Amino acid sequence: MNTVTIKIEGMHCDGCAANIQSLLERNAGVQKAVASFKEGEARILYDSDAITEEQLVTAIENSGYRVASRNRS
């Protein structure tokens, strides 16, 4: 399992964060996603054999948000 923290621009409220979290958790390979409007980021635990970091970024950006940066842990 891998973890990545993605800084996201364009969230306007906690509802935006909830939408992003739900969107990410629907993807096969995502074990857990926690999005925070206050922090402006999503922390994602995922299986890199099932989904790539690029696919996670694409899912976020296709929802109308902008990925500002990523940090693997």
C-alpha cells in the first residue's frame, strides 16, 4: 500500500471535500481517502497495483478541482 497527500485548489467548503473523498473511495484500489477543506488536501491510501497516482490526480481534476502538489509518504 502507498500513501499520497495531494494539495487541492478549488474547494470552497466541507461539501467539496466530502465530494472528493467519496469520488476517490469509489475507485478500485483506494483503501481509504480523507479530504479536508480546512487543510486543502486529500490523503489517500491506495494499492499501486490497482490504481496509479496519475489516475488519482486525473479523477480529482476531472471533477473540476486543480491538483497543486503531491507528496508521497
